[in-house]
Amino acid sequence: MRRMVVFVVVVVVVVVGLALGLGLGLTLCRRSIKDTFLKRCQKFKDLNCQHVWDAFQRGYINRDPCTVTTDAYDPFIEAVSFKPQCNRVLFWSKTGEVAHSFTQKRDCLVTLEDTPLGAMVDGLTWCGKKGSNETLSSGCPDCSNAKNAFWIRASAAFADTACGNASVMLSGSIQTPFNPNSTFATVEVKGLRSPRVRRLNVVLVMEKKAVTNCTNGSLKNLQNVLDAGIGYGCKEVTRDQIDKCSSHPEIACGACW
């Protein structure tokens, strides 16, 4: 009988411990996302970071994560109120590493992830659930659209900030540098409007195993789908040249390519 009592006590302790541990784990995950968000937000002046966080959460809390739409993040876009970046916008597709490496060292161009539109949640995963005001960072269903809807909305807002000359880094290591199914093609290019945007400069990043050049058919398609009045140019630039330029601030950005 004594053994039975001891066994029951041990089981209860283990169950309670697991429950407390799980609860603590979820709390830490929530805190981790919020803390990361707010810490990154503080790098941007003139933002009410708590207000921005609240607006961001409104996009997915108490919602079925599989039915979150892009307009759910409109309050976040309004809260950020990002100003136009004339001649500084840099889009990218399949070249995220080189694009971010460049903009982290040089401030003449900015990617979406460098701006308050994308910096606060870059690399994070999140979702909510119906009937809850919690932010989840794990256990999101495969159908969850909370994250994807955010990046589509943020990408559209980023494209809206472009004016003057805009640039995009595309990969010369794939057969279709301008992928018609990419976010750049389906969202960002569609947001470039003349006369606000005068020209799109394509930087075709040439790695050692480059398989194409600026005559690629998909780039012809890119030129054709640009809003009438937007000029177009393409330059093949080696990865080594980009890395060298990003590491030498004395080199004018205009001379990088």
C-alpha cells in the first residue's frame, strides 16, 4: 500500500512538473518573440514600439491561423508609417545572403529586412489561434498563413516606398533569375509605378557556377512587365566584386556595379 501511495505521488509530481514546464516554455516562447520584436524596434527612432507590437499582434491573434489575410496586417503597416526611400530600395530574389551582407555594411541601399517593415520579425515564426490572444512560436499548423500573409503585405508596402531608381539582386546561378512565382514578381514588381519609379536596375549576381547572363529570357519578361515609363538596365556583377565593394566604404556605391 505504501509503495502504491509513493508511486501515485511520484506520478502526480511528474505530471505537475511537466505541466508547469510546458507552461513556462510557452511563456518563454511568447516573451522571446515579444522581447525580440521590441528590442529590434528600439533601433528605429520615432516609433512607439509597444503600439507597433500591438498593431502587429492584431493581424493574427484570435484568428484561425490558416485564414489570416494580408489586409490583417494593415494596422501594423500604418503603425510603422515608413517613409519613401528614393534611390535606395534593394529588392532580392534567391540572393538574400549577398543582398543582406551588402546592406549591413553599406547604407546606400536597404532591403525590406533592414527597414521597420521587416526587421522586427525577420527570421521569426509565429501564429495565433481562434479564441486566444496568445502569440505562438511553435505548433503552428502546416496551413498557417500568418507569417506568409505578413511578408506579402510588408513586401507590397516596401515596394510602395520605392521612388527614383530601384535595384534588385537576382541570381545568375539559376536558369530563371526572374521567377514569375517569386514574391518579387507577384508582389513587388507590381508595386513599382511610373513616374514615382524611374528605373529598375538589375544586378545579376554571378557566382562561380553561373549559368546565365543578362540576355536570359526571364529577364526579358521582367522588362516587359514593368509599368510603362520605368526604364530598365541589367549588369552582371561577380560575387567577389560585390563583397569587395561592401567591405571598402571608400568605394562609392555607384561604382559597385
